[in-house]
Amino acid sequence: MDAPTAMKTREPMDRPLKIGDTVRWKGCWGEAQEKLAVVTGMETRCIGKYGQQVSEAPWRDIKAHGVVSLDNGHWAYGYQIDPVVDNN
């Protein structure tokens, strides 16, 4: 079965990630099969256990030192998620 087109297309990283955005998420420290999930919360500048809670942040900040909460009950480091493009 072929993956949905939205999962194959990459969006430029110049737009901010916002709560409510759909992302491509890979569990198991980025090794699991890619799935779609919605961001329900996020923290940047994570040092140790906690960071600064934000409602949006540049993708580069999330990728470098961010953590997101997802609607599937999981959380992810920034390197475990990628943007999704709406091809409409």
C-alpha cells in the first residue's frame, strides 16, 4: 500500500511549527515507521527535563532543542518530527 502523498512531500523549514499543526512523526527514537500526528504542546530550549512552553516556534529551534506533545499520547524530540504539506 502506497503512503499518502502528504507523507511524501517535505515543506520548507522557514514557517514556524504551531500547536495544532500536523507533523510526520517517527517513534522509537526516530527509527519506527512514519505516522501523522497533531502537535498538542511544545517546549523549546529544553535543558534537562523542562523547557519553555510556547504555542509556536521556528522549526530550527524545535529541531535543535525542542520537545513536542502529540495527540496520539506520545511526545517526541524535534529530530523525530518533520513538517507536512497540504498538496491542495
